[in-house]
Amino acid sequence: MTKLGEKRIGVLFVCMGNICRSPTAEAVFRHQVRAAGFEKEVYIDSAGTHDYHAGEPPDGRAQKAAVRRGYDTKELRARRIHERDFEVFHYILAMDRANLAILERECPPQYSHKLGLLMQYSTRFSEGVKEVPDPYFGGHQGFEQVLNLVEEAGQGLLDRLRNEKNGNLYG
């Protein structure tokens, strides 16, 4: 894992197997951060709460959906969250409540303030959309829905990080 500098904001996206939602969120957010000229300020990664697919690339359906929108996921590889991630990352964002509950059980208490749901940065959160649904057992439309949700929440997260960075909270 790349060591985060003191002035870089670390963002870790987490789902169950790290082959659908969290790598999609990583790729989308990396693209958004780069487009905003903020890539030197933010370190982005993804992980799973389970090691079912460790070392594997993202699900082929997720890759195809991402490519259609201009996102690159082919170099990403699944991994399970590590104990050190809780220390290193500033934001550890789960795709759903079930994975957030697992993170809450595994997270050392001093780092629990870093945990949250990605959708809390979305305007849809106030409308009741609290989770990014798992598209694994569904069809093409589920992967498109994941992209829609993470694009919108990612923009809200980016706005939040820029505001915090401008407020000199990380340096």
C-alpha cells in the first residue's frame, strides 16, 4: 500500500467482495478527482469486507459498464480490508449498511469516526437512498444504477474534500 503523506486525504471505498461496487466507486472517484485537478491531494483505494475474490479484477459486467462511461477498472484487484487501513485512511466509506456493520465491528474505537456510507455525500441521501445496491446477482441495469449513484455521491464527496482542504483541516 502506498503510504499517505500527511497532507493527502485518504479515501477507501468498501463493499463485500471488492469486485463490483467498491472498485467502481474507486474508478469513478479517481476520474472525478483527476478532472478537478485534485489528484495530488487525494489517495483513493477500495477493499472488501470478505476475501472471496482477493487478487481478482473487477467483475466483467462492472468493467463493461465502467468502460461505456469512460472509467478504467482493468488494473484494479480485489483485496480484503486490512487493520492498517483504519489508521491510514481518513474516510472509509461502505456501500451499504451490512458492510458498514462489519467495518464497525472490526474498526479500532479510535478510528470509528472515519466510517460512513458513501451515499451520505449524495443529495439522494435525504430522499431515502442510503445504500448502493449490490448488482452481482442482477442484470446490466444494476451496474448502471451503481454508476449513477457513485457518480453523484462521488461529486458530493469531492466537494466536501475540497472544502475541508481549503479549510486547512489536513495540513
